[in-house]
Amino acid sequence: MVKNIGTRNNNLIETGFIGGSGVYELEGLKNVETIDIETPFGKPSSEITIGSLGNIKMAFIPRHGTEHSLLPSEVPYRANIYALKTLGVKKVVSVSAVGSLSEEIKPLDVVLPDQLIDRTKTRENTFFGDGLVAHISFANPFCNNLSKMIASFFKDLEIDGHASGTYVAIEGPQFSTKAESNLYRMWGCDIIGMTAIPEAKLAREAEMCYATIALVTDYDCWKDDQEDVNANMVINNLKQNVETSKKLINRISESIHLLHDDCDCNDSLRESLVTQRILNNQKTAEKLSLLLKKYIPG
């Protein structure tokens, strides 16, 4: 169910932004409205803001709520992604604060990760179940086309950016121990955060392109010549990172309409579903009709 707050243009919104720590609203939006969406998985983190920015009409959700009241494990990830899908969103750009696990990646740098390691424990990480099974391909968890476009802006915007990297997602809300931080470095991880999982998995199940702008705030706790990460350190660096994210979001809004829709992300369920299971589980199929409608015969 979608409740309108104000008068909403019925045009579908193809681009969605999910704001992370420090990014609770978008500046420069025109024709701004908010909408309240109820999904089969509950309500999103907040009402969704829609408006025009650059050459696009877009939607925005603050992941942790408008007042950062949700822990990483409390974020209603399924509701957030499903709500964006309801609006017609095909491309999702996430903004996330992360720690660095590499000498080469400094605080205030930007990373566009291309790989993920899941160390979360308690989160609902699929839309499926209740008789319906889907095994999506997740070998490459981020959309290469979307990430590549964002990386192309680094030079012009004078951003110290990295176009690839492995993101290890931990449960939180505590930061990692030194032993964990060093273990992740041994695994070849480049950055550490708390929110890319299950967001990336759900976006793939929803057949949406998904990329993360990872804003580095600290060196976690592995670097002996640096203070161990703490909330104050993160917040202080977030202020500068927010300005970087604004520049990137503005540039994305000017160019994302040029990115064609011919992407493997948009057909990720095609080889992942058993059609007969859909036919035999009408109740669950109806619940997920937004995701399944193009695969239901007749």
C-alpha cells in the first residue's frame, strides 16, 4: 500500500539512493514530496523522499532513519529494497561509512567495492522462503556498469578513489577486535562495514543494479600507530565524507540516465526460480508478485 503525502507524480522513479551514516537527506532536490509505503515486509526505515535532481527523478531512504535511530541489525533492509522496487527503481546507489583494512586506503578516501564477505549473523537476507526457493548468482555482488560509471567521476571531482576492493560486512554494532581486524586483512579484505549485507543480496533478488559508495572514516583497529576506531573519530570524518558524497550524488544524477538498462542484474532471477514451485505456492507468489510477475506464466 502506498499512501501519498501531498500530490505525487505517477511517473516511475528509476534511481534510488540509500543514505548511510551522516547522509540523512539530499540537498538540491526539487519538487520534493514524501511517501509512506507499507510493504509485505513492513515499513521502510522512514518515509521515502522523492524529487528531481539533475536529469533524474529519484527516491531517497536514510538507512538508519532520519535521526540515526536504527542499529545496523535493526534496519528493515527487505522493506527498504521492496519499497524502492515498488516505485519502479532499477538502479540503487548506497552510501556507507567504512573502515580501511589497507595501508593504501586512507581515511576520507572513497571505495567502490566489487566483492563482499558476509560475516553477519542475525539478518533476514532473502525475500524468498515459505515454499518458494530462489538461488541467485552472487559471484559479483555489485553492478559493474553502475560502479564503473561512478568511478569515472573521481578524477574530475578530485576524489581519492579506489574502483575496486573487498568489503567485509560484520554484524555490529560493536567495532571489530584486533584479532578480527587482522584476520580480515589476512583474507585480503580492503574495507570493513556493517550494512552492505543484506542490502546487496536483496537488490540482486529484486533484479536491481546496486553499487556502494564506501566512505572511509578510519583504519579500524589493526594499525598500531593510529588510535583505535571509535564513534567520535567516525563522526568527525563523516562530516568531510558527506561533502564528498554530495559531489558524487550530484554528478551521478546528471549522468545516470545515460547508463543503458541492458544489464545482467535486471534478469538475475531468470535462472534462479523453479516455475512449478511458483504455481504450487500461490500465497507466497502473490506476496512476491512485484518480483515474480514477469516469470509467472499467463
